[in-house]
Amino acid sequence: MDLTPSPLARPFPALPVIDGVTLRVARAGYKAWNRSDLTYVELAAGCAVAGVFTKSACASSEVEMGRAQVEQGRARALIVNAGNSNAFTGYRGREAVEQIVAQVAEALDCPGDEVFVSSTGVIGVPLPKDKARAGVAAVLGAESCGWEDAASAIGTTDTFTKGAAAAAFIGDQRVELAGIIKGSGMIAPDMATMLGYVFTDAAVDPAFLQEMLSKANEATFSCITVDGDTSTSDTVLLFATGKAGNAPLTTWDDPGADAFYAALHDVCRELALLVVRDGEGAQKFIEIAVTGAADDASARRVGLAIANSPLVKTAIAGGDANWGRVVMAVGKAGEPADRDRLSIGFGGTWAARDGQPVADYDEAPVAAHLAGQDIRIEVDLGLGEGRATVWTCDLTHDYISINADYRS
């Protein structure tokens, strides 16, 4: 499937070398494509790990195993297969993952529960054991590569590679963070909706690392949506090698904990927004800011109701300033709302205030705003102090074309 680069694409950034992280890629041939589709990340002994996973009731074996593995808090390796999600494949899928884990664990002489596996692609086809075995052998012997090669190898319908970086000081020690992600369709916030991996050389206690990742996820990966569909394979993992030499972070009271979290949040937010910018068929990036809600959680749910509305998304695609569709989405959200207090705007221009159209409303500046690529919708519920920001993209015919041809 030949995919045209998204008009919302961003160039791949320069990412720092993370001490204790070695990247390699190879071709396992999980699909009929001439590209690397297997990514291997070797991690320094003692590397801490945290993870968040899909809440799907039909999760893959990789997800089920990963949920258990993060409990022990350590990682030595990561394997990512692209082209086959290995989800809904029963015992055969489980055996394929166990084979990969055993093969890598033997090569590294480490416990199997320190080898993490992710797969992404077509659902319902067991991961071929022969291709998996040959692919792992090839990638274990491959030359090390850079971040962009790794980001490319984990993609499926992605049209551009995605990465982000940040740095922070823990005491006098500078620590680095780098992340890569894949995601374009089957994107809806139910934890995280993609495969994303963040690496840092900071020393962080595994339990505290998990606390920080879960918090960052709620404000970033779980605030995006492309099509309202949650994948069976969604995984975000955070690895901390401890090679920076900082005093290990264990609580929010530790010096540098807030700075490190801010850097982690920045990386997660950038990766999440890049996924939206690569939404299948997307032509416009949409930010929805909800204020005046009963509380923050309610604001987020209202924002997602708007972001997941096909009527809102197609109106934006067509440049139609139909704020009535936003009213509809607010009303169906199932959250506290008062028609007579509701205000709606586009790009800083209010179309409706306190439940009725603005008397001197001029649609021209709104139409001009909607003609651009970056769209902002403002909703004030007028009820309380709750607020949230949600990100999505428009819905175009190309979304249908991409998904109709997905398995070919």
C-alpha cells in the first residue's frame, strides 16, 4: 500500500544518544514489503521499566505478558514486530511470543520476563514462528542503527517517522530522554493508542517510574483520537537505564523529580500529537479546548465526544463553520451541561455565547481559520472550573481508502 506523506507531517528531530540503549533493525518479512519490520532494543542490565497498555478485552498475548512483566520492574530487551499484530490468535500467538522471548533471553543470558515484545498490524493472523525465529536471529547480529531507522521499522500505515526528545537536570546531573512512536489509525484514548517507547539515562525507581508514566499518559496519549477505535495491541513503555549517574528518583519530594516529570510529559505530549498529525487521511490538525466543566474529567469526556464525532470531523474537513454540530456533540456526551450557558468558538472567534448565537457574529474570520491546517475549537460550558484539551484530526475520504486497502 503506497501512502502519501501526511500534509501535517513534521521532520524527524535529532534525538540524543541514551547511554545503555542499543538499537538494531532487520527484515522478518511479516508483510510483502521491502523494508525493515523488526526492531530490537538492547538495554543495560538493571534498566528500570514502566508501562501502560490497552484496556481492550481482546488484547494480544504481547500485551497480556507485558502487563505482568512490568510488575517486576526491570528490562533487558525490547522486540517490536510490524505488519502482524498477533492479536486474536489464541495459543499459537502466545507460543510465538514465548519463542521470541526465549530466543532473546538466551542470547542475553537474562530472565525471560525482562524481554518485552510488541506486535502491530493485521489482527487474527498468528505470528509465523519461522519468520519470527529467522528475524530475531538476523536482528541480533545486525549493526546498531539510529533512532530514525528504529522509528521507521515499527510503523505500519504511518506516513512519516515520529520522535521527540527532552532533557532535565536532577541535581547537577543532566539527563536525556528520547522517544519514538508509531500510530496513524485505530486511535482512540483508552490508555494509549499506539506503540510508543521512551528511553532515558536517568536513574529512577521502577515504582516511581510507573507513577510518572501513568500520570503523563492521562494528559497526553489518553487525550488523542483519530477514529474512536482502540487497538488490541496498544503499548507505551518507559525505560530508565540509570547510566546518567544521578541520585535515583524515588518520590516526588526528591530534588529534580518535578523537572524530570516535566521533560517526560513534554516527550509524551509531542509523540501523542505526532500520531494525530499522521491520522489516516488527515488534512487538518484539531485542538479542542474545553473550559467551565464540572471537573477536569468531565471536560475531557466532553472534548472526546466532540473529537470523535464524524459530523464535527467532516465539517472541519470541508471548512464548514457548523457550530451546531459541536452543540450536538456536547449534548450527547453524557456530562453536565446547560444549553443556556454554553459558548462555542473557532480560532478565537466566538460563534455562540451563553446558549445563543453572538449578535454580530461574522463568519468570515472563522471560515479563514478553518481553511488552514491547524484548527482550534473552544467550548466553555459555564458550569465550573474543569478544563481539558483534546487533540484529533479531520475525517476525509482517504481514511476510507487506506483502511479498505489495509490488508492488501
